[in-house]
Amino acid sequence: MTEAERRKFRGILEAKQAALTGSLCSRDEIAIEKASDTLDAIQLAGEREAAVRNLDRDSNMLRQIGQSLARIADGSYGICQRCDDEISLKRIQALPWAVYCIRCQEKVDALEIPAYDSWHLFTTAA
Ligand SMILES: [Zn+2]
């Protein structure tokens, strides 16, 4: 991967990170909204459930983006975290926050290996 490509992906990742961080913050406001009656409460509960699912997905993506940015900084961006093979540029272009090559991603998905153990430990320890 060239320096120009790395810079381009860093820009994409930072923009995505900012967008996700913004939407996570606005969702916090929805979550603490008080229900005025039962119907509202039911509707809010449903919305909250959907919000939590989205939140989960977005938090995962944010973690992957954070890892990718750290890897751009230390020069290991674009290298699979499991097998040390290069992740194809085509895959990076489609998914700039990918941390695994396609073969490893399939294995991780199939086995449901907790993908971001070290990052998780890092954030909970902080
Ligand atoms: Zn791999």
C-alpha cells in the first residue's frame, strides 16, 4: 500500500469515526427520554431495543475503526491480524476498517471468535 493510499483510507476512517461518534451521542439523548404514558413507554422500549442493536453494531465498527487508525499510525494497516497476510486492496476499499483478510474473516464469523479482545481490555481498563 502506498503512502497516498494510507492517507486516503485514514481520511475515510476519520470521517466515519466522527459520524459514528456523533450518532452514538445523539442516541444517548433518546435513551434517557422519559415516557409520558404507557403507549409511549411501549414505543420507547421498542425504539430502545432497536437502538441498542444499532449501538452494538456501531460500537463494534468504532472499535474496528480505532484499531485501523492505530495500525495506520504504526504501519501495520492492511495486514491481517490473524495470518499476517496482506488484506487485498479491493477488500480495504470496500471495508477500510477490515482487520482480517477475507479467509480469516470467514473463519472468525463462523467460529464467532471474540474479535477484539485486546482492544476491549484496553477500553475497559481505562
Ligand atoms: Zn488472514
